[in-house]
Amino acid sequence: MVISNLNINRVLEILRFVESCLLELKPFALMGEEEFLADRKNPPFVESYLRRSLEAVFDIGRHILSKMMGFKDVEYKAVAKELGQKGVVTEELASVLYAMAGYRNRMVHFYKEITPRELHKITRDHLKDLERFINEIAAFIKAYQEKKTQGA
């Protein structure tokens, strides 16, 4: 059921923002822990770009779900689950997004518990999850556009 048209330009603009955040984060993924921790500016920089990219991921998900499926929930974990259940992303990625939603909530509400070491570990080990999201959403948008073109 299509509630209203998806704003593809908005989704692509936000995807580009996530890509720009990834470009900022990638150099930190290549650093060893000691090098990362040596500069006290690194953790807050990474935290900011990571949080902003997660916010953007869930803004995209919420937009797609609300415009196409009438989804009203704003809780990020619910968005993650629904994206998988509706086939917007794979169930496997939806599970990863669910964990990302929890981490985003932790960054926002339990910010004093976030450690520089864990930020380094996440940057080193999980940027590929954001890349995967970008690829799966890009594929979804392409399929959406093709379906609209065929139906027009």
C-alpha cells in the first residue's frame, strides 16, 4: 500500500550525508588503538560523525516507512525491525540496524559511558555496516524508481 510518494531526492541527499560522514570516519578505522587514543580530539570527532550518521540512517528508514507504509513509530529500534520485515533491507541488516539503534540511544542518553576505546573499535570494525546500509537503500530506491516507471 502506497501512502504517498517517496521523496527520492530527500533520501538520496541524506544518503550522501551518510557517505560524507563515512569519508570523515575512515581514516580513524585505519589507526591502531594507541595512535587513535594519542590525540584526545579523535574520540569526540568520531563520536560526532558516528552519531550524526546513525541519525541520518534512521531518518531515511523512518521516511521510507512513513511514506510507503503509513508507519508512525519514531523509535529507532522499531524502524530497524520494520525495515527488515517490509523488505526494504535484508533481515540480516535489519538486525545490525537494531543494534545500531541501541548504540545511538546509548550515545545520546548514556554519553558519559561511551569510552574512547569502544569508539575506536566501532570505527575499526563496523563502518562496513553503514556502507552496507547505503548499498541496500540505493538498491531499494532503484527498484522503487523502476517499479514507478513501469506503473506509470
